[in-house]
Amino acid sequence: MVFLWYDSRAGCRFINDMLIFLFKRINIFRHLVPKGIFMQANFRKTDFIPQPKAAGDANKKTVIAVDGPAASGKGTLARKLAERLGYAYLDTGALYRAVGLATLESGGNPDSWQDVQTAVAIITRNLTPELLASPALRMPEVAEAASKVAAIPEVRQALLDYQRAFAANPPGNVGGAVLDGRDIGTVICPNADVKFFVTASVEERARRRFEELKSTSPDKGAILSQSQVLADLKRRDERDQSRATAPTKSAADAYVLDTTALNAQQALDQAISVIRAKFLSETNDNAAALRKPPQP
Ligand code: C5P
């Protein structure tokens, strides 16, 4: 009878759960068992999913804003954060790129609202994950068109609801959303739970973008030199930072993360430690060091 009980699946699961419980509670056991056994417990401990503290609002989703200039590493960081935390991810630049591409395809001028408005109407009716992942959106001329349409206030207004709805009700009803862009922490989600502003020197960003172009599209890499990529980035930075509506800028309460000398994993580790500090009230030197000094 006892033997049959041990042999049943429920019994095995029970014993397994008890062992994990004991291993997690009693520190001394850590040294007596092979490392692999503890992997699950350790993973759970460090890869927590932060939950909003809002009392009485069980449906509130955690929102993480990741802003910054092109090729700063914000997209990679935002994607990895979403993966790690089990949140939904939205690349808001792809929305502007989709409008830019549709405008170019219709032969319109991306600087003119009159030419862009039909594209906006079509894109906002047909926003799908497939459309936003289209490789055509990554072309340099589409980036340029995106930056131009993004300076038109009506375009920004038309895309605002979609972004806010995504943050409030992420697909899959997961616990939160990570949005990357230029104005997430300042305009789209000013009440985001954690905000990052990711930067890097413009030379390093040009190097990264050039390498990316070479690997994803060998033809483009051959046509565009690294100095052309640098000039494109500078022009786009200038336009994105100086436009009247929702310019690229760090929110006053954002953590500034300079990735010039960091690889993707190091940037992720720093961001996770900032989130842990925020949600678990841990003492954390990174969080203090990364916080931007108050604006004059
Ligand atoms: O981030 P990405 O390079 O894909 O963005 C393309 C362009 O879209 C940017 O140069 C910027 O002008 C615009 N954009 C924006 N606001 C966002 C995201 C992107 O204005 N939230």
C-alpha cells in the first residue's frame, strides 16, 4: 500500500515539492546537494516577477518604459526584460516605421500630414504583431521616413491610444508590459512603474547599427559606409530631440543607463538590479548611481 502511494505521480510530486521547500528554507543543505537541483529554486529567487503595489487594484499591470535614441540598445534591453519577467513587449518605433513605410509605398511625402493621413488610417486599422515584425521596417530609408512622420502631432495622437491600451491590457493578460520608444516615460505612460533612459555615444551607436545592417542585409552594408550611418543617426537624433511634440528626452524620474561600454547582458543585469531595488526595496548601489541628477 505504502509502496503504491510512493509510486504514484502525486506522491512523487509531493516529495519533490517538499524537498524544494526544505532546500529553499534550510541553507545548510545547499552545500550537500549537486548544483543542478537548486537551479529551479535559485531561478525563482532572482527572476521574480515584480507586482504593482497598488492596494485594491489587482488588475493593474506593471509598466516598464524604456526610452532612448536609435541604436542605444533600448530595444534589446526592453525585449530581454520582457522575456525575463514574462511581460508583453511593444516596439513603438515599429508603429512609426509602419506609417513611414506605408507613406513611401503610396508615393507620399513623409513630412506632409496630408500625404501621411491615409497611411495612418490604414496602419491603425491593421496593427498586427506580424506587421510590426516585418523586416521591411528595418530599412534605413524607412527609419528616416519614420522620424519624419513622427514629428507630425496628428500621427502621434493617432498612435497614442494603441500604445496606452497595450500598456494597460497587455496581450495574453500577462502581469505587465515593457514599451520601448522615445516618449514612453514622458507622454505615453508618465506613471510607468519603472523608467529607463538608455544612451550610448553616437559613435558606438553608429558602429552597432552598421554591424546590424551588414549582418541583416549585406547589400545595404556595402552601400552605406559607417560614416554615412553616423551622419544618418546624427540627423535623426537632431530631428527626434528638437521636434515640438514629444521629443526624445529622459523623464525626470528615469534611470539613465549608458550602454557605451556594456554588452547586452551587462545592461540587462543593471536594469534587473534597478527593478529589484524598486520592487523589493533592496539596497542597491546601481539604482542610486544610475538615477539622473535633478534637472535645473
Ligand atoms: O526606435 P526606432 O529607431 O525604430 O524609431 C524610428 C523612429 O520613430 C524614431 O527615429 C523616432 O522618430 C520615431 N519614434 C518616436 N516615438 C517613439 C518611437 C519611435 O517618435 N515612441
